[in-house]
Amino acid sequence: MKTETSSTATCPLCGQSYTGRPAVSRTDNKTFICPECGTRQALESLGISIAEQNEILETIHRSQLDNH
Ligand SMILES: [Zn+2]
């Protein structure tokens, strides 16, 4: 049984609506962004290229689908 609240918010970075727990932008530490942009910013801070970020996010999406 799912207990998480599903409030919907819109990410100011990518403009997509998302549900669940937001991430906090690393640029100002107060803007809420979607988990995907949060992951991107984290990867970017590690010096990972956008192409690699896309691959990692794709892997994350795939593993989330597998969790059903
Ligand atoms: Zn986003």
C-alpha cells in the first residue's frame, strides 16, 4: 500500500510536472525542482557530461520500472 502523498508540482528548470518528494536546486538551495533535475545537478557537480547524465537517468528510469 502506498502511503506517500502525491502532490503535484511543476519544475522550474524543465517545466515538467512531477509528483513525490522534490529536490532542492543546488544553485540557490531553496528552489524545489524535480528529482530528475536534482539528479542532473548532482551529476553535473561531479563533472559528468550531459551525454553521461542522460545514460545514468535512463538507467535509473529502467530500474524504477523494474521495481513493480
Ligand atoms: Zn526538472
